[in-house]
Amino acid sequence: MAQQVQGVVAPGRNEPVRVETITIPDPGPGEAVVRIQACGVCHTDLHYKQGGINDDFPFLLGHEAAGVVESVGDGVTEVAAGDFVILNWRAVCGKCRACLRGRPWYCFDTHNARQKMTLADGRELAPALGIGAFAEKTLVAAGQCTKVDPAVAPSVAGLLGCGVMAGIGAAINTGQVSRGDSVAVIGCGGVGDAAIVGARLAGAAKIIAVDIDDRKLETARSMGATHTVNSRSTDPVEAIRGLTGGFGADVVIEAVGRPETYRQAFYARDLAGTVVLVGVPTPEMKLELPLLDVFGRGGALKSSWYGDCLPSRDFPMLIDLHQQGRIDLGAFVTETIGLGDVEKAFARMHEGDVLRSVVVL
């Protein structure tokens, strides 16, 4: 039967979030109910609260999560009750043209739960990125559950559900950083720092971190950056060129999502180099570049969707690397908080005081 649990709801544009009683239906065919153990506070959740994604209020926030499957609906075979899972927001369909061409990380028909979670008064909730995990339990499509080793801490595992995977994947999957490459990362929040970790894993010889906050640059260096540039006081394009023999970086990862930083990334790359946009812009943003420069500089301009990851492949692999001590996912967790602290976590995020706040239930 349907269950009532506590969850964090954004009631309207820029209104403070609040903890409300929500109703979780029993899982239908292809669905699963997951008991949430931890969920990171991601900048995308703040975008939802601000109305920067769409206007489908009220939202059930939270999507960067790990937990235990409580029950599954008919036809579900990939997970079962009791499995420890990371939730992903791109459940591949296996049938679209991208999947059939062997590129499921580009799946054009990803799916969510068909049933709706509701407030106590019956109003339907729009779950953030189809997940809604700032809650004691949530309803998702079973394909959004990726089974991993239960020995890893939920507060660490859940980070792969969005930001850390997006950054690592932007370097390894989208940017295809390889041994000896020079890499620049513009924007050193959680995603940017994860891109630095990914570049280091891939064997980059030089990793240049760019930000306007010295605190973030110090953290970036601890994550593996070999050089740092404060772009508030230094031209980042000239600095990156100066650190790469005057040429520019082989791969530049833009983790801010603004036209001005994208232009910096474009001109900070070497000829025939690669720009990867993993920062999420807002709908009104426009970019203007001389078309001759786009042609003349060659190379590749790429967008990174979720780090071009395949959760069934990448989540277990990165958990294994964490357990081997080759990456420290725990370094991304600044603090652990409760459901009632999400609004304060948004404020700390805005001030740049945290890398990741993680709600622990």
C-alpha cells in the first residue's frame, strides 16, 4: 500500500524549501521504491528551486543519491529488494537509435517512473531529474537503480549519481584525456574538481585549475591540479597558454556554464584541441564566436551529458577505484546534514563554503 514519508519540497520559484509529508505509491511495472540513505546537495537542485529548469512546481528535490531497494514492481529483474544502489537520472532504454548503434550513454529516450508521488493534499510532485531523493523514500524507474558494492559508505556512493560522475566523465569519456595531455579546468566546484580527478586518473601530465576563489584553487590542488590560476586577477587564457609553451591546453573543460568562461575555454585550447562544456547554462544565455575562429582552430567542441557515462559500467568501476584508494570520493564531502538543513546548504553553496553537503538519513 502507499506510504507517507518526509521529503524536501520546493513549493514555488525562489521560495524557501520545506520538509513536507509526501505519498509514495507502491511500485508499478518497471518501477522500484528505494529507501534513501544519503543524497548530495547539487547545484542543479538550486536551479530547480529558482525556476531555472522549468516551472513544474512543486518539486521534490534531490537526485544525487544512494540507498537500498525496498520493493520492485512487476517485470523488474535488474535489481531486487535489499540491493544497495546508486540512483541515476539517465536510465537507458536499449531501443532508441543511440542505443541500437552501441552508444547507450547518448540514449535519446531515457525513462522515469510512470506513477507520480504526491503531497498529502493530492497535488502531484515533479521529482528533480526524475528522482526526488531528498526524502526518506522515493519512487523511480528500476533502470535508474545501479547496483554497487554495499561496503562503500552511502554518503560517498551517492555522489556518483550526478556531480562527481559528470566531472570525471567529462575528462575521461567526453574529453578523452590521455597520458601526457595538458588539461585546463575552468570552475573548481564539485564538478570541476571531479574533472581534475578524472584527468589525473587518465594520466594527464599537466592539470591547470582556474577559478576566482583561492579557497577553491587550494582544494583543486589537493585533488590533483598541478597549477592554479586565479582568473579574478589574471587573464586565464594567457596564463594557460603560458603554462603550455604558448600553445594552449589539449583539453579544456568548462565547468561553470557561462558564455564568458566558455569563450575563455575556446581560446585557451591548443589548435585542434578539445573544449568540453559540462557546466550547465541557463535558458537565456547566448554565445557569440567568430565562425572563422571555429573553423580555423579546428578540434572539437563537445557538450558532456552526465559525463557521457553508462551507469552500469562506470558506477561500479569508480566504486572499485575508490575502494582501492586510487580516488578519494570522500574528499568531496564537506559536511553531512539532515533533511531540515537543505535551505541552509543552498546558502553555503552560493557562498562557496562547501564542496558538497550531503543529506544523511
